[in-house]
Amino acid sequence: MTSSLEGIVVLDLSRVLAGPVCTQILGDLGATIIKIEKPDKGDDTRQWGPPFLKDAQGNNTHESAYYLSCNRNKKSVTVDISKAEGQNIILRLAAKADILIHNFKVGGLEKYGLGYTQIHEKFPSLIYTAISGFGQTGPLAHEPGYDLMAQAMGGLMGHTGADGAEPTKAGVALVDVMTGLYAAIGTLAALNSRHQTGKGQLVDVALLDVTLASMTNLAQFYLTSGQAPKRYGNAHATIVPYQSFEALDGHMVVAVGNDHQFARFAKALGKDSWAQDPLFMHNDARVANRDVLVPMISSVLLQKTVADWVDIFQKIDVPAAPVNSIDKVFAIDQIQHRGMEIKMPHPAAPHDISLVGSPLHLSDTPVSYRACPPTLGENTQDVLTTFLNLTPADLADLRAKKII
């Protein structure tokens, strides 16, 4: 075995982000991902641009950067599941698959005969992962759900941003990404269970649930104290100094996690006495007196550049880092060394395109990059011929009927 999920077939009926993040992870780990798309426009994110991938003439293709970010290692098959013959194709593919993953609204697939109960009766060993806004049960189950709604309702937005300022969403669709991660974990857990029992099961993952789970210590702060924590912007509710600061030429962060680090930090600032001052000696005192300490730290850090301070703090083992824009992130040697920027050939581009690599590093069964994000319907003929033994005449008939 060269890949962890070699031989596993995933029927992917998801689109946009949470589902595709999940299936890209499984694809990187070696699974065969059959991505089902609408014949006309495909995954919504193909049109979510600019920017778009450019062809050899410099024209925009139908491959947006958004789509490219989460759809490698997949085979694109166009099927109209609103028609009976399209539903039959999905059922025949499900018979060949180990896992089905979708993020339709609750009840959205039942009308096509593709709901969990309907599928489970036909294929009891199939793992069925359903991603939704609010879960498959509960009073909000049938409501549509989006990342922004989950960030707002689940507390993430309400606890992000400076105190007294407007609540702030994360800079990316973080809940979608985390939901994709949780969905992948749950799917792999169900796969391991099937190895032992032979039975598939429903994996039910909701954006709202994931948002609350991601609140971790802030959620527990409320459950323990009965009080909602205030917003601290780029600072930390219970650790000081653990926040962003302005230096001579930009912004940086300092993450002092214990009293020993603080003593070294204070000495580096030329303020040794801070580490012996009862107001700052211990973290709980620093938290209580942050309004005094933080302005004093700020005034010192303004005297040198970000690079100077980061170099100083790294040498004394005090965690610090520059606040980077994404162009500077890809210029970091460590990022390049870890393979976080990869290059792959794409049929619509005149040269290899860059993609964000996987953060997973397995010593014996590493991730693999086998296929660039597919063009719409790129693999329809190959998959339907290989998996379902359809003939050229069968395919021509389906195309004429606009099923594929």
C-alpha cells in the first residue's frame, strides 16, 4: 500500500467548501473521489471569481481560484440527478463506493431517492456523510446554513474583534474548513468501524455544532463562570502578553506563555524589574494589570523593526512572529521546505499551476498529488465506462437526453 486510503472509493455529491475540503483530504490520502456536478455549470465555486485560471491566450477559464483551492485529486462527472436516469447512475455508482458525502440541505436528496434511509436500505455497508448547516435533527434542521451564519450564531463572530468595536468574522470561511476537517475525521472513524462490523452508518456533521466546538476555552469560560467573556481583539483573555504589537515598520505578535518566558522577555526589553514587580511577576497579575503593562510594552517595541525584535526573541526562546500578508507567507523558507506550495499540470493552463499543499505528513503512506482540480465533466466518460461498463452508445444516449 502506497497511500492510506488506496482502494477506497468516495462518491462526492458535495459542492462549495465544507464538503470539498473533506473530500480533498480523503483524496490526498489516496481515495478515489468521484465528484458529481451539475451538467450546465457544475460546482458553484467554479464561477466564484475573479481571479480565474488563465489559458494560453491569457483569457479567463471557468476555473476560479476558489474552486482550485479544494478540488484536486478528484474525477469530475456531470450527472443531472433531478432526472430518473441520473438518479439511477448515482445509485449504480453508490453500489461501487465505500463512502457517499454530500452537503445538500436536509431533505434535499430524499426527493431523488438518495437520502440516508433510502441509500442505507440498498447499500448497508456504505458510509453516508451528511454535512449541513444545523444537523439532520432539531428545530433548525431544515434551514439552510452558511459559514457566515454559523460564525454569527455559534459565537465565533461575537467574540472576534476588539471590545466595543463591530463583531468580526474570520478572514476565510473558517467554519466551512473546520467542518470539512470534522467530516473527514468522522468519515474515517466510520470506515474503521466498518472494518470491524461490516456496517456503514450516517455521519452527521453541522456547521453550527462545529462552530461551538471550535470555541473551546471561550465556550468553557462561560460554562465554568456563567459569564460571557469580553472581546479582546488580538489579545488573549487569560494570558498576557499574548497579542499583536506595532513595531517600527509593521506589526508582530508576542506569545508569552509562562512566567519564565516573561522574565526573558522583560530582560530583552531592558526592563528586568518587571519580572520582580508583584504587578507583573505572575500571569494572573499580568492579566489583572494588562492596562498598565501593555502600553509600556508597546512603547518599547516601537523602537525596533519587526525583524530585529523577532530575531532577538527567537534567540532567547520567547515566541514571536511577524504579522504576514499571504505573499510573505509563501516566501517563508519553512513553508517551501514543508511542501505547502505545490505545482501541478492543468489542461487549461499553459504551464504548471501552484496550489496549496496538504499539511499531512505520514512517514509510510504519504499524501499524493495525482490530479489537478478537474475541468467540468472531464472524467465523465472514463468513470462511467470504468465503473459502470457503459458503452459509447450508452454515453451518447445519455448526452442526447442531457443526463450527463
